[in-house]
Amino acid sequence: MSFQQGLSGLNATSKSLEVIGNNIANANTFGAKGSRAEFSDMYATAMNGSGGAATAGIGVSVSSVAQQFNQGNITTTSNPLDMAINGRGFFEIQAASGETVYSRNGQFQLDRDGFVVNGQGLKLKAQAWDEATGRGVGDAVPIQLKTGLGSPVKTGSGTSAGLAGVQMSINLDATGSVPTSAMSFSAPDSYNFSTSQTLYDGQGAPLTMGYYFRKTAIDSWDVYGSINGQSWDGTASPGAPMTSLSFAADGTMSTTPATVTKDIIDPRLPTTPSATTLFSQLPINFTGTSQYASGFSVSQLKQDGYKSGELTGVSFDSTGVAKATYSNGRSSNLAQIQLADFSNLQGLEPLGANLWRSTYASGDPVSVGSPGSGVLGSVKAGALEESNVDLTGELVNMITAQRLYQANSQTIKTQDQVLQTLVNLR
């Protein structure tokens, strides 16, 4: 009598129940992938190398426990550093040993040194951001986002720096009269209209730039400027006009070129007038300025400078770019994560803690790049990928495995009864 078939069935079904139990245990584990036990039948080989047509099998064996890498549901979270991969690919993680391991669990946070890490303190790898090319470059290394990182100052002045300077589009009321009193910043009747804006020096200190428009004749206007209440050219206020504007009969500006560049003198020095330049060759562009009989209005008055700021937050976009936001309202790109994909996902070795290691069976990554490129999936920030375990299906599988276990137990019981009958023969 052979108990082999029933015994192998019990072992195989027990292994299946272990796999099902592990799936159920990880039903709420973000980034976890379910597995299934795969079985194969067993036959004894005859001594002459062939088996008869009536040869009975000798049982079943577990050929493999295959991981299932189908997509899990994506759920949103309140952590901007959380990321969910929608599609193919794995996050690249630097293990404590220095080797690269892979994960689908996007639960990340900052450690005390500013590195982006997972729950086990392992560091997420990414490429450094290159502003010139607008993408990540170089080898992927752990991301470090120092919390004290500040946004640099941009003065918004000087064509040599390639900056836009001041952009101004206004309408000067054509019905305005020519003032008769001498020009003075403190005498509103000496000019027709005024407006102002904030500029920033090289250290991010704010300064108020004022613009005063004084009509000199029909279709002609002088533009005076002040910086913190002092004349723009460092002479006694109000100084000379910064420029003059002329208009055609239809109200459009006829002054060419529309941009004037001026050296703005620093008004904060104790000696006035001063010759120290605050803004070198500040471009002031009047394109779009008009003269219509519809009242004074400012449709555009902007500059591209800003003060310094401290880092207030970091988040990721759908292409895996880490974006820093600062207290001055600015933002900048810091790094770009990479995803890795394999030709044989089932060949990856599970390490626990939602990590996998590449093996000879999986091969090296066949595709490494930014999210959304090639066959790689996109990244959803502020979200996580849930386990792909179907809890209802696993419970049904568990009931089926339990019945199979009972059935295999019954074959052993039957074999025992037959053997007992033979022993009792007289």
C-alpha cells in the first residue's frame, strides 16, 4: 500500500494554505504583491525508461510560488512625499549594504539629515536635476533635501544677466492737462499719474520703485522715477526724467525702442547724491502702453526678481521630479527619481519589508528611466498603491484548499483501512 499520494497532497495543500494566509496577512500592506502556489504532478520512471499506460502517479509537488505583479488600487493620502506607481516599474532603494533593491511601496518621508527614506530608513535614489536640459542627469544617488535650503535671490535687473527687468503696460488718459507747477514727488499736482512696484537688491532687501507720468504736450509725456523716495539717478529729487513717451493720433505708442535701460543709483547711502549703482542697466519695457481717453489704468506692471526664502515643503510630480517650495512663493526642481523594470518579474527575490532583489532569473533591469518614459508607468504624488490581493478570492481559495486537505486526509484513511483489512486476514 502507498500513502505517498495522500501525503504529498497534504504537504502541497498545506503549502497552498501558507501562501493564501500570507496573502491575506498582507491585504492591507501598501505595495505588497500576492503570490500563488503552483503544482505539478509526479510519476515514477520505470527502470527501462518508460512507463506503462496504466501507471499511477505518485502524488503532487509544489513546483513554485509565483508572485503576481498585477496593478493594485491607488488611494490618496495627505503626505506629499507618498508616491504610487501606476504601471510598470519599481522604485530604486539603496540598502544598508549599499546595493540597489527595488520596491513598489511609495511610503516615504524625510530623515534627520534630509534624505528621502522609507519606513526602514533606506534611502530613495534619484538623479540630480539639470536646469539646462530640464531633466535628471547622471547616476541615481540617494536624494538629500536639506531643510535649511534657501531660495536664492534674484534682483530682476540687468540685461547682462539675461533678466527681463520691468514689464509695464499702462494707459495714460489723453484728456489730462499739462501741469504748471515744477515736478516734485511730494506734490501730486505736479504730475498727472503715478504707480509703484517692489524691486529686490542682491541680498533680497525690498525697495520701492515709483513711476510718475507728467504730460508735457499733446501726445507727449515724461516719465520720472524714484527709488525709496529718492531720484533714480542719485541727484536731488526729482532728478531728470527716465524717458519720454510719444503717442500717435490713434493713441498707440510711437516711441521706439519700447525698452529703456537705466542705471539705478542706491538711495540708502548716507551721502546724497550718490554714485553707487544699485541696479545696473535695469530694462524697463513699455510695450503695450497707450494713450486713450479712458482714464489712467495699469494692465501690467511686473518684474522677475524675488527675495530669498526658506524651504517650506517638498513634493513630487507625475514624472518623479522632486519640487521644493519656498516661503517667498518660489519653487525649484531638485531631483528626478528613476524607475526600473525587469523582463522576468517572477524572477525577483523577495526580501521582505516590501523589497525585492534582482537575481540571475530576473536579470538586470531592462528599462531604467524617468516615470512615464518608454514602458515605465507614471507616478502619482500624495497617493499609495494598495496590495493587489483580492481578499474575497483568497477566502474562497482558502475554503477550497481546506476541502482538498480533508480529501487527501481521507485517501490516507482509506489506505489505512485497506492495510488493516490485509493485516487481519487469516
